[in-house]
Amino acid sequence: MKEQIFNEEILNSLAEGVLTVDKNFKINFFNRAAEQITGYNKSEVVGQLCKHVFKCELCQLRCPIGMVLESGTDIYDHNSSIEMKAGSRKPIRLNAAILKNSNNEPVGGVISFRDLSELMKLKSSIISPTNYLGMVGHSKPMQEIFSLIQEIADCEANVLIHGESGTGKELVANAIQATSLRKDKPFLKVNCSVFPLNLLASELFGHVKGAFTDAVKDRPGRFELANGGTIFLDEVAEMPLQTQIQLLRVLQEGTFERVGESVTRKTDVRVISATNLNLKKALDENKLREDLFYRLNVIPINVPPLRERKEDIPYLVEHFIRDYSKIYKKDVRDIDDNALEVFMNYPWPGNVRELENAIEYLVVRSKNGKNISINNLPPSFRANTIVNSVEASKEIQKDNTSQLVKLLEKHHWNKTKVAEELGVGRTTLWRMMKNLSLEEKE
């Protein structure tokens, strides 16, 4: 009994909402953060079916705990939304896992969730030349993507987004949908790589009762639920070939059949897809059908990795510092030159997602009213990068504005060449230009 009380106190101390359910999906634990996020008291929800209380967006398609039971894989960082006690909806990011007893038998499930409403407000409220519908990019490739999204706003052609993991492909898809003619219609997302082979077709096209084990009732698929709207197929190149044939039929004819049924159904859905695979290799190895590729790739968008657009890093850093300072209610003002130089030299294999996680870590560690310094950085960052010396930074600051302008004009405002001639990093030069109020020229 004492151990149970101790465990509950630990869960109640967490900032994330936590609830647990029994084998019948009835809530049997609800921590304090869950009460604050949802507006419900623990006494109001214990004993109730989870999906009937919160009406989670994901639950309308499939129960998160049910998905974990079927796939055997826990769910991490899934964006969804729930209905609060007041009736309004709130965006959340959830994790789901199965609870097992000492005999390794499932006895229920646990869901943890985090309120994303403040973050969503921040991401949607700012649109500037370097921030477009939540995407931050000052570099020429990102500006070209922003322009392309605006150009295709009145077009309903299919879009294929290609880029490494963590580059922000889903943000591009969100922006395309938000500016499209179907922006007020359903927008559903499917990660084609997370479902077992036999369940993906059911997820996309639905099934009828008895079609397979556990198909206890008819269930519509995503293409049926998204009728009139848009569907985002993430990791589309990892879709099984048989399912690719079914998808091709939807794209060509707008028709499909539920699993286990011979009735032909119609749907009108715009498809935005994404992949991080090498498309040429996938086509050569027959992992992706060529006819499907051409149907999906009507409008191709390539999102470059962060290492190829390092000029975006200072803007991304500033953006994430502002966001997470607001979320964690901290006064973290900026990042110092040496720490930013580390970021500029780091290869970022995880791209923007890795950068965002790093800034969140640094904001949590930083003290109010202070800048992020090199001392706050994880050892892995300091070990894998070279920081320009403080002496070099002081030397460049001795130049006056006219001297720097002359040097910039000499190199046609190519900051890389200017930085090389001065023997300093691009970030030091960028800071100098910012301090001297020198406008950047293309």
C-alpha cells in the first residue's frame, strides 16, 4: 500500500498528464497534470471509458493502446488533440505503452500526454520572411519552398515531399494544406512505416467485420474519412507493393474497396506524400512502383538537410529559444557567439528536429535573464566542433562599419568568402553585421 502511494506521488509530480486504463480501456489512474490539462477531476473520469471522455482525434480512427497491442510497438511523440471538459479541443503530444504484470501478461495501458496549445499558438501567429506557417528559413532553398507553396495554393495536384528525417517534411505538408482550397476540409495523416503489413491496407481503406482476426465490426479507412479533404502519407516509399497497387487505383480512378468487401466505394482526396528514402534506388530495386511514383510526384518538393542551409541556423535558434522560453516560462534571451559557432559547425545528422531538441534542453538548463553559453552545451557538441578563438572575435570587432562594407562589396556580399578572408566563422561575421545594422543583400 505504501509503495502504491509512493508511485502515485511520483506520477503526480510529473508535468506531463498521465492516465492508465485497465484491460477494458476504463480509466483507473489520472494524475494532477492530466486534471490541469483537461479540466476534469480524477473522480469524474475514473471508471469511464477513455475514448468516451476525451474523444481523442486518434481514438476516432484507432485506440492508441489498441494500436500498441496490435503492432507490439509503443507510440512515441504522436500529435493529436483531445476534447476538454469545457468542450473545446486542445492539441497534445502523446505516448502510449502496454502495462504488464510479473508474468509479462498485458493488464492495461498507460498514456502520457503534453499540452501543445501554447506551442501551436506561437507557430501559427508569426509569419515573416524567415517564418512561414511554422517553418523557419532564410536560405534561398527554403525561400523557394515558401514561394512554391504559395504558387500551388489554388492547385489540387498531388505533392511528393522528399528530404532526410528531421528536415520538416510534415511542416511542409501542413503549410500546403493550410493554404489550399481544401484547408477547411478533413486533413488526415498516416505514417506508412509504423503499421504491420496486414494492417496498413485496413488503415487506409477500411475493413468489414470478419475480414481478419480482431475485425469485430466494420470500420472506415482514412481515405473514406478524408473524403473531400487531404491525406498525408508519410514514408510512402515503405508501403508494401500490394498496397501500392491499391493506392494507385485510388489516384487513377478515385475508387477503392474495404478489406474483405467487394463493394466499390468512391472518394475525392488530395494526396500529399513524403519519404526520406533515395527515390532512384527505391525505383531501381522495385521497392517503389514507377507508375505510382509519377502519380505522386506531380509537384516535387525537396527539403534540404540542415547542413546544406547553415545560414538558417541562427534564425532557427532564435525561433526555438523564443518558443521554449515561453513554454517553460523562462527568460532566456539569446545564445552567445561561441555557443552559436558550435551549432554552426555541428553536422546535425538529425537535422532541424535535433536542433529543436538541443534548444529545448538548453532552455531548460539555462538560468533566467542569461544567454545560452558554451558551458551549457552537452559534451558531445563541444567534442565534435571547433570554436573560433575569442581573440579572433575581438579582432573582427575592431573593424569599423566602412571597412566591413568595403570587404562585403568586394566579395559581392558573399559572407562565406568574407569570413574566410577575415579568418573567422560565418556566425561571428553575422553577429558583427547585426550589431552594425548592416542589411544583408542577395
